[in-house]
Amino acid sequence: MSTENFEVPPGEVASVRIIDSTTSISRVPTSYLMEPAMPGFDTMNNLPTWVFLVESPSGQKAVFDLGVRPDWENMAPDVVYKLHKGGWEIRAEKNVVEILREHKIDPEEINSVIWRGRSLREIDFKSASDLQIGSFSAFDFFGDGSFYLLDTPGHAVGHLAGLARTTKNPDSFILMGGDLCHHGGEIRPSRFMPIPQEIFPHPFEIKSSSPCPGAIFESLKGRQNCGETGSFFYPTIGLDIPEAISTIRKTQVADCRDDIFFVYAHDKSLRGVVDFFPKSANEWKQKGWAKALKWSFLEDFKSSVAHSNTNGTK
């Protein structure tokens, strides 16, 4: 556990639902998003984009992010050109408005849409309040302590994270990380949360009743050598990489806590574990989602471990 502070003021409970935006992004070169290179883990496939519907006790509704539009090829020509040139495969079956309507929520009921990776000129964290959560400047979005926006710079201008209180007495939270990282290996392990001696569920054999020995990943971690964060990777995409690394380091203080469920925008490990919209995500802790998913990203390193063993990496 961290000895650093990530105290959250008292407040009310928000209703949180995780929407599967039907987005799938594949053939993304790992080196485009993060470094150092890890032999055997060259491409990232079938990445989702999660959207959050957050509702205050008074009934105000906010949507955190909107995913990828189905007609993504009608985006700005320069963006489309770069995606095609990079060989990315992008699919989005529906937009969020369609998904909401399918479940009897009129888009007119949505009071606010929060873009995690866009410039947000409506909020000046330096003047809006003196509220600080951990090392982040924060904004009490609904004014009742149920949902905060955190200033998480680095990836893009005005990049934001969301922190929703999912229970109280005792408190628990979902931390919506957006694009502050693109893989669990960018935030874990950390100086607050080392690789466990035994990892369960086994990331390579999910149905196995036996744990995975954490030691098999130590040689990989030593080779990656990410210094400040202590994780496997550091980001290579972003407006300000040193700032992005600093944001990850600050987030690690929250990520190690068992009362905070950290979810970044493209975390594919959620599939098959969490309940998606229209079901609630508030009971994530009772259902053990965070515990089950904490080290599931290690699944991506199966070929890397085999490569390391074959080549006698120490």
C-alpha cells in the first residue's frame, strides 16, 4: 500500500454504468504507444473504448467520453490518412446515442458530455477551486462529492480523468483513466505495488486452479527498466511525454488501493468480467472485479516470457 496521500473528501454516491461503445481497434504497433520494446509483444489488437454513464443522486447525468464514431473514415482527412498509413483496423458498430436509446435513455436526458482527451476551456483548475485529490487538481462536477474531474495532463491538451464514488461507509471509487495509459504495463508494477509472488487468476491459463509464479516476470521487468514509474513501459504518444509519465506516477498512488477500481479507456481485460450497461458497476468491489483484473494484462506477455526463457534472459 502507498504511504502517499490520495484522500477524497466526503460526499454522496454516484450511479456508474460502463458502456461498451462497440469499438474495436486492432493492428496497433505497441511501439507507437509505449516503450521499451518487449520481444514477443509487438502488436495490440481488439482494443475497446469504454464509455461511462455517471448519474448524481439528484438525477443529473453525464457521459464520460463517447468512443469512436462508426463512420470514423469521415473524420479529419489527416487523421484518417495516418490511421490508414499505420495499418490500423478500426470498427465501431454503433454510436453511444444509439446504445442509450436501445435502453430507453433519451439523449436529451444527458446533461453533460465530458471529453477525456479534449481541451476543456470551461474549467480552469487553478481558479475553479483549491480542491486537491492526491497530487491532482480536482473539480467537484455535481457539487455533492459524488463525481470529480481530475486534471491529468500529458497525453493531450486538457486531458481529464474521472473519479466517481460508488459506495460510502466505507467509501469506494471508480477511477476513469481515459488515455493516461494504454496498457496495464504502463502503470503496474509500481513502487507501491510490486509483482506478487503468486498471481491468481493465472494470466496465461485463466481456468487454471493454480496461481502463476510472479518470478517469471521479473526478468522482463528488469530488462524494461522504466525508472521513475517502476512499470514495464512508459508512454511514447502524447503532447508532453514527461508530463504524461508524471501523471502515471501520481495515478499509481490510487491504483494500488483496494477501494479504487482503475479503468483506462482501452482496457480489454474488462471483457468477460465486469457487468456492462445497462447494469450497474457500483458493486465492483463486492464482485471482485478489480482484484480479478489487476494483473490480467500480463496475458499479453506470454510470448515474451517464452522468448526470454529461450534466450536465457537473466
